[in-house]
Amino acid sequence: MWRARLPARPQFGDGGGQPRTFPGIVDVAAGPGTLSILAAKDGHHAEALDFSPKMIAALQARAAAEELA
């Protein structure tokens, strides 16, 4: 099993100008990380799991392109 961790992109909007994040999620059989990346962009800490190291590599490349890694 291979994994990648995506940090949450802080969201602003609590009225005090402080960044906030939401609970984490685990994306099982994540593939290229479509759902993990969406979750991280929305402020969740995402952990992606997949049996294929190639899929995790693709996820990490996409996350880097989105400035999430």
C-alpha cells in the first residue's frame, strides 16, 4: 500500500481573518488523487492510499502543480 499526504490549503472566512482547516479525510484507492486534491483545496487534510506507486506518483505531481505539496 502506498500513500501520499496532502496538507490542507487554509481557508479564510471565520470573520476574524484567521485561517481555518477542517477534519482530515482518507481517500482509499485514490488513483490520481482527484478527490484528495479537491478535499485539500477545500481545507481538509487528505491522506491518499493506493496499491499502485504510479498512481501515487501521478497524485503527487498533480498536487505539486496545484501547489498543495
